[in-house]
Amino acid sequence: MNTDVSRMLEGGAALWLADGPAPRLPRGVGAVVQTSGTTGSARRVVLSRDALRAAAGAARERVGGDLTWHLALPGRYVAGLMVQVRSAAAGRGTPVVPTDLEGLAPTGDGDAISLVPTQLHRALGDAAVTKRLRAFDLILLGGAPLGNELRERARDAGLAVVESYGMSETCGGVVWDGTPLPGVGVGLRDGRVSIGGPTLFDGYLGDPTATAAAMDAGALLTRDRGHWTNGRLVITGRIDDVIVSGGVNVDLAEVRAAAARLDPETAVLAVPDAEWGRRVVLFAASGDLAGWREALASALPRTWLPRQLVVTPIPRTPGGKPDREALNRLVAYGYH
């Protein structure tokens, strides 16, 4: 696809990366990507050529030069698209590697790769892959929180990891290690993160109502909570992550973080419950509920501990995020 991306950036045909046949698109559109739809609300995001170029230029300015970006993520989602855009804007090719990073080979002339935390976690368990990643100038992590423990493991292994924050509507990650890329404006409105600047999307295709609802004073008003610490943006969770269970407010983001410190291959959801109102459910590849509750008790209030364990490999979207719809189905089908 890298050739198509290069042509698009030079004014060629827009890239249609969504489901269904491509409609006639307005001039200036660079790509239409589909959000991952982890909660069942996938939308088609319109990104202009100017926005894509601006995002690539801001990344280049941050790293101080051109890099070859290696593609280890699906190219039809924004993270994979931006890998190709950054390489194409630098006049370089985009080496494609499997998601398990088998065969990864740095060029030695400035290399970068974009991964999700699950890929990094698995890579750190393979000495050969870790050694190859050590030769990369930049390993950009996104799609899910990196977590302090995984970050420390990566840095102890000599890996140049940077955590990114962004979304399809912003041309991917535009906040790196808590600092906005050049030209990107980040603010807080009643604790919610807002993002503005030249990397912002043109809207949701065919859905002006949803577009208007997502915007506030020319900026994207995200559904993420955050705060500033020492000049860096800290994301603390989604606005809908605080739920009421048994009359107590439970912050699911904190529960997820605590579980991930014990095992990155976990997920947490809240589901309707006749007794508790909302029931906290933990998904993990192994263990039993009593053991997990005991392990988490030192990090969480007892009223926040999961009340159900579903033992399962974590289903994920092509972009690497836990697939919430699939997880909810596992609960509904009675898996325990």
C-alpha cells in the first residue's frame, strides 16, 4: 500500500480503508478510516491530505529527522496508515513484518516501529526479537495504556519506547509521552481531554450529527479523562469508566491498571447485574476468582474487586485493543 499512500500524499486518489464500497469523496480527502468499534459504534473518519501531512511533519519535527517506519499493524486502521504516511513523507519505503515481529530487520539508517502494548509484552519474552528491537531509534506504543511496569521492562532491555495518545480523529497518536506534537493543541474541559490543530479530522462521513456532537469550539472533545502533571498530559480513563456497583463508585481504569500490572493479558468490563447494579468482570487467561481478588486486594478497595472471572484468551480488534463486544458475548454466554 505504500505506493498508494505516496500517490495520495502527492494529490492522487484517496484511500478507502472502511467497510463497503467506496463512495465519491470530496476533493482534499486523503483517507477514510473506520474506527475500531470496540463498543459497537464504528464510524468512518474522514482525514484530509493536509491533516495526514501535518501529522507526519509533526512526528518528524519531534524526532528531529527522517526515519524508516516498519509496519507491524493492520494498514487499514489509523496507526498502520500513519506508519506508511510517515515513511512515504520521508521518501522511504515501509518494510512489512508480521504482528509477531518474526523477521524484523532494522535498516540501520534510522528505524521506527509502531506497536501495541501486547506486542511489546510478547516481544520482551523473546530474546532474539528484543535484540532486534534494540536497534530501533523509536518504538511508538499506542492503542492501550503502556503501564509503568511494561515501560520499565522495555527500558531496562534498552528499548527506545515512547507512549502515544491519539485516535482516528486526530491522525493517530499526537501526544507522545504526555507532550503534544508541534502544532497540536491539547486542553482540558471539565476534566475531559480536547484536541485541536492541523491533524484534526474533517468529520464522520455521512454523519454530521455525530460530527457536531464530537466537536467543541473547533476542537475534538474526547471521551477520555486526564490531568496535567509537571507539564505532561496523564490519561486517567474514559468518562464512562466510573460506574456504580453496589452503591459505590468504581473506576474501571484503575481496576484495569492493577490487573495489567499482574498480567498484561487481561481485560476488565462492567456488566448489568440484578444485585449490584453493575458487576465488575475480569478476563484473564488463567487463575481463579478468589486468587485474583486476593492478588488485587493490596492495590484496590475491596468494593472495586472483580465479582466474576472469565478465563479466556483476550479477543482483540485488528488494532490490538480488547474487543468489548466479544468480551460481553463471553459473559452473556455464561463463560466463567
